[in-house]
Amino acid sequence: MITKAIGLMSGTSLDGLDLCLAEFEKTENSWQFVIIEAETISYPEKWENYLKNSIHLSAQNLLALNSDYGFYLGEKVNDFIRTKKISDIDLIASHGHTVFHQPQRKFTQQIGDGRAIKLLTSIPVVYDFRTQDVLMGGNGAPLVPIGDELLFSEYDACLNLGGFSNISFKKSGKRIAFDICPVNIVLNKISKDLGKNFDENGDLARKGNIDLDLLEKLNNLEFYDQQHPKSLGIEFCNQNIFPLLENVDSLTALATFTEHAAVQISKISNENHLKKVLFTGGGTYNFFLIEKIRSKTSAEIIIPEKTIIDFKEALIFAFMGVLRMNNEINVLSSATGSSNDHSSGIIA
């Protein structure tokens, strides 16, 4: 049976809302997928500011934003359906936008109420994929390894370069996954100090000089010595990264942080003897960063077609929604550290 699902993903780097319509079919115990339509919608300045400042809102205003953003997502799905002339959609799977992520305190919050999406679209919605895992003692992240395992198993590892970089691969027969380091969430912030939304191709970082003292401080952050499973949130950057970059020239900061990301990513690849690694996410277009990583690792770095680069996460959330509707496992405890594999997400 073929299931048509739309996946919605809003990343921490606030570069827009990803919508991906795909068909999924299980044949002889293996899953196949086809991406039919996909689009990224840039946030209007108003919404970018709402989401950026959501961490500072009062409880009441955050609850209001949760509803408002849910209706916003519903509107965008309806626009997507209308302009792409889509029909017969079985479900929508929405990641929402992360405001808080503190699994050690047993909470994580992705806003965008799925019930609001359903009210506007009249399509079943799966949302809030992370909370159950956190309550079960997991990190609530990364979640995409289930898709890496079932949809992209031909690669030794799958690495996403988004707001944060994360990786998943098999070790001793189990798929493990963890966040490696911040990437675009830091590079985009520095780029904005230079009047750019992001460092296109890594050209700005290429002009800067590496500050070796700063690089050493970044590489010595305690997180990098922790064992997996582990995950990162904006809180890590606010506490550990941004204070180090405060009085540093922007080009120097870009060059140094790009080097730092390349060091951390290649270190993981080399330590685990990875041979064939699929790279996706917006950071894949940062050619300077990719050059740096390639120069530091012997792994073959595979850059796929643009649709997979841009929409793999939204695709996998659509897939997670399909699994949830079938009551099948969609979160791997070997990746998140929770007490057991489970089927997560609220169905509206």
C-alpha cells in the first residue's frame, strides 16, 4: 500500500520552512520512497523574529505563539497543496519549531500545535515527536536515524549539516546517532554581523584568518569529550560558543568556527573508520567547509541530488509520521538513549 505524506521541518537556523510530499511503500520488508514535491518557504521577517525571540516569551505568550504558529503552518500546507495541485494526502507530519530542548530536565518543546494544522487542512496530523523520548530518559534527538536505517542504508553514515551537525551510523550492529557540533546556527549569526544572511559558499570564511587560541578553546569544550548519545540546543551556543566569539572580528570568527566544525566532523569520521558518508542539509552548499572536511578525512563524502540535500529531514519526518500511523517503531533508543525503541508522536 502506498502512503502519501507531507513532512514539515523548521530548522534551528531559521532559514525557512521545508515542506516535502513523498510516497512511501513497503515491499518485502523494505521501504521505498519517492519525493513528489518539495519546497522551502522563507519566513517573513515578522515570523523569523517571533521564532527567534520565542525563548524569551512569558508562558502565556508562548502558549499563544504555539497556537498561532500551528495555524501559520496549516496555511502554508494549504498553499502548498493548492499551488502544487496535490490531492489524496494521507497525513501530515510536523516537527514544529524547537524553542527549548533540555532533556536532562525531562523537557523539550517544539511549537506549532498539530491540532491547528488539522483544523485548517482537514488532514490527520502527527506532531510532537520528541517529548515521549525525553520522558523515557532519552535525548529526544536525533530522530532521523530511523530514516537513515530504513531509507538510506546503502551508506556507512548519514551526516546532516544544518543548524547543528549530526551523524548516524551502525556500530556493533546497532545504529547510533548524536549531534557533533553547531554549524549554521553559529555561522549564520556571524554572517548577519557582516550584513549577510549566511556565508554563501563559505566565501567569507575563506577570506578570514584562523585564531589558533580561539580554535583551541572551541575544540576543548567539554561536550566533545562526552560519549554518545548526546544532543545540542541553542542553550549550548548561548552558554559556550557565543561568549567566546563576542569580541572577535567577524571574518576571523567565521574562519575559525568553520575550521572548528571541520575538525570535529572529520574527527568523528576518522575515529569510526567511516568509508562512505552521505552529506545533506544547508551546510552542504558551504563549499569551503566541505573542502576543509575532505582535507581532514579519508572517507568518501557523497553529495546527493539537491532535493535530498535540502529535504532529507522533512522527508524523514513524513516517514516517521507514516510509521506512527502504523504504530511501528519510529524512534531508535540506540540513537537517543531512551529506555527502548518506541513509536512516538501525537496524532491529531
